[in-house]
Amino acid sequence: MTRWWVGALVLAAASAHAFDVTAAGSAAVDYRYVSGPNPPENPSTLGITGLTYEVAQKLVAEVGHGVSFTVKACAGCHGLEVDQGFGEVRVKRFFNVRAGRLNLPFGEFNLRHDPTNFTTPSKPLPYAMGDMLWYGREGFNLGIVPAPFVDNGVEVYGSLSLSKKVQLDYSAYVVKGLVGDNDIDWARSRNYLDINRTPAGGGRVVLTGEDWAVGASFTGGTYDPKDTLHYLMGGLDLYLRFGPVVFRAEGLARRTDLDPTATGYAYQVIDSWFLKVGWYGQVDWAIIPQLTLVLRSDGLQHFGLPIPESSIQPNARVLRQTVALMGRVNENFAIKADYELWTVTDAPFTARHLARLGVVVGY
Amino acid sequence: MLALVLALTLAAPPNARLAWERKCLYCHSEEVAEGHRYTEPQWRRVVEKMRLKAPLLISKADAVLLTRYATQTLKLVLPPARPTPMVVAPLKPVPVDKPPADELKTPVMTDLPADLPADLPPELPPTPPDDSLRTNADDELDQQATALIQARCSKCHALGRVYGRLDTYERSLTTLERMRLKTGSGITDDDLAVLERYLRAQF
């Protein structure tokens, strides 16, 4: 119910002009064409094969004295959802608090999950959701971490100067945690009510300099109603900028307990957990301010027992190579296009060529 | 005509053209920015109005440069207003035998030609900033701030819609503060000090 509270508060603030309200929004439409017979499908709320959309609207009300309220609603593959709904108090540069429905800072990409904030038409594989090939439980069952990583809880965060140019940012949080049924279910993880007693926790630290940043993230908790199945995730990320060229790389991993009492495993259960590792390396070159060329290589590697529904083998791997272009028509409007080559090993899927064309509007 | 504009464009100092492209063609096309003719004071007011839409993109010094570029390089100027309808709308000449009645009645002795929007901010000074009082330190601050905004904001904003949002001093400051505290923003105390000084000069 908290979401209606926060929403009503911000709307009241907006209509009363009592506070300074900043509105921002975005909309993205993406069409993908997959080569070969029987292409894997993705969820399309529009009912058109290969076509997805995402719209989001955000309001930030600044109340004064460093207090603000943020609400962001978005609609996409899963209908209308509240992506953010939190209050925030900026106390000191090194100590600040936000509470409510948060976007957790896990990995570098998560902060940039809005389509106006990244240059490719698709998300990197560790963060891939329904736009991934073979994303279902019969395949790889999604990436490592959802983007956005939405959860309810409290976060403290801040920034410490280490020298004139170098600073250390941190964030630590206690939240409801991911939810699932013999492996994590991202859609159910976004429900408002918790399903178990143990909260989840996590944090992120980033060391930043003039044109570089290195970060580390971790989180963990239990994801089943009985509090017996654990997950643990960690990630490392790197950002480098050389004038118009930006290089980013991330490696993320998740260890997830499986239910040893479940039936239907294709292999004998020795260790009842699996490890999934995901990574990407990406170069963005702004050839001219209006046009960015992107080269990206990403992948997802599974180790250990596959879930019962899955047809992949224990060491299955998916790799993708991408060339993308993003053209900014003006400050509000951009066109994204790419070509992706998907290859798989140790899974009964065939390599695919994929092309995407997307339009992004932001204001 | 096109050739003339092209020739003049090429003859202009390269950084003025670049500034025009980067700043005036940031939100709209050439048709909008170059499809109008105004007198010089009117250009100053149009550019000032545009500057207030995106003060972090178009600094006060830019406004002077860009006004000069529109009037002297692109020569998108009207001769000083005379009470004839032909001068009011030179791009769509009115047949002399049948001038529209209301256009004839419009007094054209003021600054405003027919196609200048009426919603210019009333608080605008009649003579917008002039660069005679500027120092090298001001220019340095402008350059430093512009480079900072580009480097820091583009780390996360691929679309560059940041400029249109930072349209008042208070909002710009609180937004910068919120963005700075995004984990990993890389915006330092020094950066913020530069941006604050720059913002104070822009509003």
C-alpha cells in the first residue's frame, strides 16, 4: 500500500505547487528480427511478434532541506508497474538515506537501465530479461540480475573524497529480497509483499577518478517461503573514458541453491546449486555528438545442475557479438539499430542472427 | 541564396559555426533556427529566450557569440523596422494589390515582427548581456563547466536531455546534488563548486 501513499503525496505536491517538481519520462519501441526457422519468441504486449515497448514516467518532488520524493511508473512486458517510489533525505555528502521502493545499485548498468541512458537497443546479457533469446525456464532462465532491480527497503549511501580527483561512493541496503520457486523468478520478485522472514542485504562501492571508475557489488538472501534456499551475487565493473570513446566492462555471478527435493532433474543431484556467470565488454565511440558506434561482446555461462524444466546441459553457454549505432535526432529523440550474432554451446539451440531497430524518446 | 548562405557559413570562424550547430541545433532543426529574420535586438531577445530554456548549454557568453553569428554571419536580419507590411514578412511576400487588412493595421514600429512569439519573458532586460564586462576567468569558467557537464552527465545520460531540465537555479542545484550522489557518479566537490559558480552566473 505504501506506493499509493507516496504517489498521492507527490501528486498532491505537484498540484499544489508547494514543492519544486521535476518530471521526466521516456518511451522506447523495439523491433527485432531473428533469423532461421521457428525463432524464439519474446513477450509482446502489443501482440506483434518481435515488437516490444517500454514507457516510463517519473516525478521528483524537492521538498527542501535535502528531502525529496520520487515516483516512477513504467509499463512494458508486465503491464503497469511502480519502478520507484521512495523518500530520500540528503543529510551529509557521506551519509544519506532513502526508503521505499528502490532501484538497487547492483552493477554499473543498473543505474542506466532506462532506454534513454544506454546506447544499444538491447541490455547486456547479465541484465537481459525478456529481450534475451532462450530466456525462459526451458533455456537459461534469464540473466544474473534484473534491470531495473526493484525492491522495497532502506538504503544508506554517500560519497567520500580520497583526494581532489578520487572519491569512493558506497551504498548499503536491507530489502525484501528476490523471490522464486527452485530458481529465482524476477516477475514475482517485484511483488510488494515478502514471502519469507529473512530480509536480504547488499551493497556497492565505486572508486571514481577523472575519467575512470571501478566498482564492486554484492547481495544475498533467501528466496523461498521456508527460508532455506539461498542466493548470493557479486559483480565487478570498470568504466574508462578517452575523450569520445568510452569503454565499459562488467562481470557478474550468481550462486543459487536448488531444491534437492524437487523432481524431474535431468542429472543426478550431487550439489544442489548452480552458478551463473555473465559478462560484457563494450566500446562506445561518439563519432560525432549525434552518432555513436557501439561494439559489444557479452555472454552467459552456466555451471552445475540445470533446473528440472531446462533443456540445457550443466556447462551451457550463450555468447553474443553486437554492432550497434545510436543516432540522436535531437535532445529528446534517438534511433538505435544493431546486429547481433548469438551462439550457444551445450544447449539444444542453434546460432541466430538478430537485427533490432528501436526508437527512444525522452523528455 | 543557398549558395550564398553556404559561402557565408564556410567563411565564418569555425568555432562559431560549431557552437551554432552544437547549441542552436541541439533542440531543433536549421529550418527553425534559420528560417526567421529578425532585427538585431530581436535576435538578442530570441537567443536570450533560447538560453533560458537551456542555460547550461548556452552560457551568457555563447548568447553573444550566437547572436553575432545569426546577424553578422548568417545575416538573418531585417532592415530596421519600417511601417510597410513587406518588411514585416519578407520571406512570404504579400501581393501588393491585396495586403491583408490586419497586417496593415499592425503597428510595426516596435521590436516585434509578426512571427515573433508573444511569450517572451516579461522580466527580460531590454538589452541582453553584452560581453564588454567579461573577463578571461569568466570564459575559463564557461569552458570548464561545459566540459564537465558533457563528461559527467553523459556517463549515464545517452540522450542528453539533461539541459532542458536544468532551467532554474534552485532546480539545477538540487538536481546536480541528487545526481552527484548516485553511486559512482564521479562528480567531485570541485566539480560541484565549478558548476555552482557557473550556474550562479547564468541565472
